[in-house]
Amino acid sequence: MSKGITITNDNFEAEVLKSPVPVLIDFWASWCGPCKMIGPFIDQLAEEYSGRVKIGKVNVDEQGDLAGKHGIVSIPTLVVYKDGSPVQQKIGAASKRDIEALFKDLV
């Protein structure tokens, strides 16, 4: 089970846009090989940065409208939000260190 929170259309504003801490969103799908590769890194970072960074996951198959609204055309896509705005983005598989680098300076 994922340690990141599930982000949906219904909770996006509260969990992401109004978050007092930076938020890393993993846009993914269950059939996506590279998504499965980075999944463990996302879970580890969710544990390591608990309380300092919020880490969420958006299943693009279940939340297609949300993915479309945010311009997601390829997965995995990682987006970091701070103060309600996207500030960093990475498309494709990445190492744990590269994922952490997306938000480390914001903590």
C-alpha cells in the first residue's frame, strides 16, 4: 500500500493548493512500468519527509479530468507545488535522489 495520500478532484484544493508545506504529486497509472519503478522511492520519501513535505499520488486512469486540467500527457510525471503553485516538474522515471532534489530546497 502506498504511503502517499491519494489525491482526487475532490481533495486537490485542500490537500495541494492550500497545503502549508510543499507537496509532491506523482501522476501515475497501475499499468505504467516506470511508475512502478519509482513507486518505492515515492513511498520512502513520504516516510522520510513526513510532516515537512506532503506526498500524494494521482491515478490518471481514475482522475483523468484532474490530470488533464494540469496538462499531464506522459507518466510518470512528478509535480511539486508550493503555496498553491507548481514550482518543479519531472517527467519519466527518476532516481530517489533526483526525486528528492525536486523539493529538498523548499523544506
